[in-house]
Amino acid sequence: IRLFLQSQMDEILNPENNMITANYEYLFSIKDELPPEIMNKRFSEAVSTIKKILDEGNKNGELNVDSKYLAQHIVWFLEGVRLSSTVTQIKKSDLSRQISGLLKQIEANK
């Protein structure tokens, strides 16, 4: 989960190397034509992927968390930060502190 969150942080902090802004511009431009099932599927798939990582941590004793709840929390957190990054500059130190806090909460449930 640390590696996953680090890769997400790198993506958010380096918008010139990814399509975050273009993705949101596109989604906002077609949101009235886009069936809700498509966005719900996108969210569900992201939650499922993160849940699998957390389930593995629970299975091998590294974690003791409600993997579904935490996976949803992480997806909503990252989506909020990604969206914010399209209109504001996010400092590396601030984002790092937020992700470190999230990891501390996860680790506190060992």
C-alpha cells in the first residue's frame, strides 16, 4: 500500500507527466451524456484493486483493517486530491504529510 500511495503521490505532483487534467476536462465535458454506470464502474474497480492489496495485508498479518471501508476512503481521498491538483498547486510537503497520516492510521490498526 505504501508503494501504491507513493506512485499516486508522484503522479499528482507531476501533472506534466500524466493526463489528470485532460481526464477531468473530458469527463466534465461529457458528464451529462455519460451513463452513471460507467463512473460507478470506474470507482468500483479502483476500490476493488485497493481492497485486494489491503486484504493481502490482512491475510499475512501486516494489517488488521476493514478493507472495503478503507479502500473506499483511499479512492475518495485520492480523487479529491487529484481534482484539487487541477486547479491549485499542491505542495509536496503537504501531500506527503497527508499520505503519511493516512499510513499511520492504517498501521495503528495492526
